[in-house]
Amino acid sequence: MNDILPLLPLWAPDLARGFSLNILMSVVATLLATLLGALLGTMQCSSLRAPALAASWLTQLLRASPPLVVVFYIMYLLPFEVSWLGGYYLLPDWLKASVGLALPACGYMSEIVRGAIRAIPLTQWEAAAALALDSRQSLRRVIVPQALRSMLPPWMNLYCMLTMGTSLASLLGVEELMLTLEIRLSGETRPDLLLPAYGLTFGLFFLYIYPLSLWSRRLEARLGHYR
């Protein structure tokens, strides 16, 4: 590791820029997975058989999809630019990679939402019905606010998983941390820098994710006392 320390001041701006792109991708992917996963999870709890069955099958399909394969597929499926309001806008590769990472995560988010909703006692549904609330109002005003408590810790774990998965985007030319590091290493003629450099990458991800994991575990333990 001492071999790479003198190079850190020169590499630091590019590595920080690359890692910030990893964080941006993880945030975008988590938001997309949360929105679509919440919709699927709610549909799985529907009293209508057809939507519930369709959502269940789609959830299992997404959960069984390899993230790298989905990212490759999305990268080549989405166009390079889109037209909107008479103008043309480029779709950056990092955004396409974020969509590819979000799709498999939707399946996990769907199960998080379904499990949290199903965990609410039946008496809460009965109480909502006694207040003359229909099923949608019961979900929005009674069930979901209580289910959010148990959704939060696994949702944070999902974010950590997506953050680690953003390194896959380097295989598609997205200049995040891994690819930025490889570009810097290509300018050196010292093979002995490979292991310290990848150790540095591991350390950056660890320093960012480990505190979030600890916070998630403490939050889960704390919320468990209020159930």
C-alpha cells in the first residue's frame, strides 16, 4: 500500500469524481427500484387475483435476473438520445446503467413492501373498515404508515447492495471509480500497483457502506422495540 501513497494526491480528484458517480448511480437506481418495487409489492397484496398473480410473477422474474446481464441489455436497448418537447437529449451511459441495476432490485423491493404490508395485523384492516375506509384509503392512511417502520432497514440494505453493484458499470465504459482507477493504472508501468490500487477501491467502498450497514442494524434493533 505504501507504493501507491505518493500517487494519491495526483489521483485523488479523478477518484473522487468517479466515486461521486457511483453514489449518484446508486441513488438513482434506489429511487427507481423503490418506486417500481412499491407498486409491485402493493399489487401483490391486491384482493384481485389477476393483478396480484401478475405482480408476483414479475417480482420473481426480476429477482432471478442477473444484474450484469440486465445492465448490458438495457445499455444496448435504450437509445443514445431521446426527443422531448421538440429537442433532442442524450441519455448518458451512467443513467442507463442505473436503470439496469434498478430492475433486478425492483423484485427485492417488491418483496420488502409485500412482507411489510402482510405483517400488519388483520385487526388494523378491520379498524380501517370500521372507519368506512375503502381498500385504497386503508392502505394509504392506516397500513402503509405502519409498514414503513419495518421497510426502512431492508430498504437501506438494498441501497448498500446497489451501491456495491455500481462497479459493474465500469465494464460498459462508465467512468466511475473502478474504470477511473484502471485508466490511471494504464498510465503506469508498475504491475506492483495493481493490488494496492484495488485495495484502495475496496477501502473506499467499505468506508462508505459499512457505517450505513451499522446504522441499518441499529435502526432495525431500535424499531423492533416499538412493535
